[in-house]
Amino acid sequence: MTTKLPDRDEVLNAIRKAAETLGRPPSRAEFKSASGMTEYHVLKHFPSWREAVQDAGLEPHSANQPLDPHVLLKDWGELVRHVRRIPTRDQYRRDGHFSPGVFEKKFGPWSTIPAKFREFAEDKPDWVDVLALLPLQDARVLPAPQARESAPPSPSHPGTHHSKLENRPTYGNPLDFRGLRHEPVNEQGLASHQSGPSAIPPIETHPFRNVRSV
């Protein structure tokens, strides 16, 4: 079920009634407190709060008294506490007591308000629950990734050395040679290979030419 928004005449009558109670034109905050309406309801029918007061037959204050920044931040914090999240600019315009423009004149862009509120409330126990709803002011610095250890050289590269495995035969690097699949790992391996069944046939010496016996 939706709530019907007040029309233009209802807004003007609420401003006049608040002025009668106060004995002067109300401020935005006083108007909201007295009528239950917000600036959003007023700006649905008027370009500005000042023009709404004038249309109600009242004379707005010629000089606005500067607001205490703490008053603004407290009102912003109360809205955060109520809605359980950071309000957008439009949401604060509807539900807050002041104009977002007032905040921006005091503190800068609307996106900086959470950081300003944290500075104001960080040493005040009454605002611990609101601070818990705000993002951290400083981004966490992630640790630098550790350098990955280089992979061991491929066994196919000559001159590669590997750790010796226990209870397993040891082979040298692969070798493309007839009758020899791997490089000998020591002199004993070379001698045992030459005496084995696949030993390389000896080379006969010929007085005129060197030929390999077939």
C-alpha cells in the first residue's frame, strides 16, 4: 500500500502552521519536525525551499545562520542507523533534515561524507554501531605476490643434473648414439657398457684406409 504524497496546498498549509507555532518562518529541520514532511515533499511542488516559504506568504530569513558541521553529521549518522546503510544523496534529500547541498558546501562531494563522519565519530562510543556500517577509510594493502620458483631444467638439455633417487638405477642424459641410450654417469658405467652384449664393435686398422668392420 503506497502513501499518498501531500499536494501543493497541504505543503503550504504545513509551512504556515509551523510558522504560527514558532512565531517565525521555520527552517527545513523545524518544518520536518513539525509537519512530518520532508524536503522531498516540498521540492515536488516548488523549485526551492525559499520559494515554498515565499508562496506560503512568509518572508524567508535574509541571512541563514551557518550550521554547526557536527549537527549535520549527527543527522546523517542517525539516518544511517535507521536505514542500516549509507544513504544516497536522493535518499537523504527525502529522509534527512537538511539539504544535501548544505553538506556539499561544508564537506565537499557527497561521496566524502562517510569519511568525514568517521573522523567526527571515531572516538565517540555512541556511534560505534554506525561506524560498523561504514567502509574502511583506507583500502587494505594486499601483500605482493611471491616470486614463483623456476621449474627445474628439462631432462632433455645436456649438462642437466638431478638429485639421485634411492634404490633406483641412475641414468645420464639422453643420447642419440647407436647402442647407447644415455650418457654414462661415470667411468665405471662406460666400461660396463663397452663389455656388455650391445658393446660397440672394435674398429680395425687398415694400412691404407680406416674402415669399420661389418
